[in-house]
Amino acid sequence: MNVIQVSDKKFSLSMSEKEILTQVKRVASEINRDYEGKDPLFLGMLNGAFMFAADLMKEVNVPCRISFVKFSSYQGTETTGNVQEVIGLKESIKGRHVIIVEDIVDTGFTMQKTLATLEKSEPASLKVCALLCKPSKLQVDLGDALKYVALNIPDDFIVGYGLDYDGYGRNFRDIYTIVG
Ligand code: 5GP
Ligand code: MG
């Protein structure tokens, strides 16, 4: 099944589950090396990162915890405009080594805001583990926070492996790129 229909658009197969899992294992081994004895807390970003987080965690073998959170942007009263609110974070991240598990970094604005929001809670360290990154689209410098990236991809819209178009397509085990 190389071409699929999701809602009103067609997508063609661009990365197989096998290729994805090879890179997921690679980043997991980097994390295992870097977080030995650090008792990290993984924060999976809903909804897009659910499948990636599940596969990643199966390869992480240091003692750790995982929690899933959702960020909602809302118009704050501050003049700075959009601020973010974390939904579902029950445990304190103060003094913890936190790894954000994200589906995709595109312009980087979402991750910049997410990092700024979580920094306020004073984690011991804060890094990002992203399934995908579109380097040609990055508009902000995330510095060394963007430490783990499974796959760099071109600037095309993709679905599958947790990522959606119009709410659909998250259930595909492979990644598909928009056609045309
Ligand atoms: P950023 O703030 O980095 O521009 O956007 C990141 C968010 O945009 C991701 O968390 C994701 O929700 C969405 N996004 C960016 N590129 C894609 C894509 O190719 N496919 C899908 N499904 N979502 C994307
Ligand atoms: Mg997202």
C-alpha cells in the first residue's frame, strides 16, 4: 500500500516502520548512555508523540519514569501574547532530568515555547528527543536542547506513526508524505 488517502489528500510511503525503528533504537541507545544513574523523567507530548514514545521506551533500559502531557496555547493577559499551559503534569519536575518526547520540530516555535514553560519549574536538565526534524524549516535556535533527533526530513507534510492530517492517519505504522 504505497499511496494512501487521508481525509481529502493523497500521501505516498516515505519511511517504513523498519527504517523508523532503526533510528528509534539509535536515539534510545544515546539516551541510555547519557542518562545512566540520572533517573530521567520522559514527558511524551500528546497527541502526536504517542507511538514514538511507546517504541522509544521499549528500548530505554535505564530506570526512568514516563508521563504524557498536552500543551495548550492560550492568549495570556501578558503583552507577550501566546503563553502555554501544561495539561496533565502531576509530578513536580523540579530538580529532575527531563526529556521531552516530541513528534516533530518544524519551525521550532512550539518547542521553544514548551522549553520556556518547563524551564520555569526548574528541572535539573531539559532536553528534547524528537522523532522528526525539518532542518530547512527551523526558524529558532533551540541550542543544545534539541539533543536527540531520530530522523531529519525534507520540508514536506507527512502523516502516520502518530502524526495526523485533519485528525486522521495517526494509526499508520509507516510515515507517508503528501503527494503533489
Ligand atoms: P513548529 O512549531 O515546530 O513549527 O510545529 C510543530 C508542530 O507542527 C508539530 O508538533 C506538529 O503538530 C505540526 N507539524 C509540523 N510539521 C508537520 C507535518 O509534516 N505533519 C504533521 N502531521 N504535523 C506537522
Ligand atoms: Mg505537536
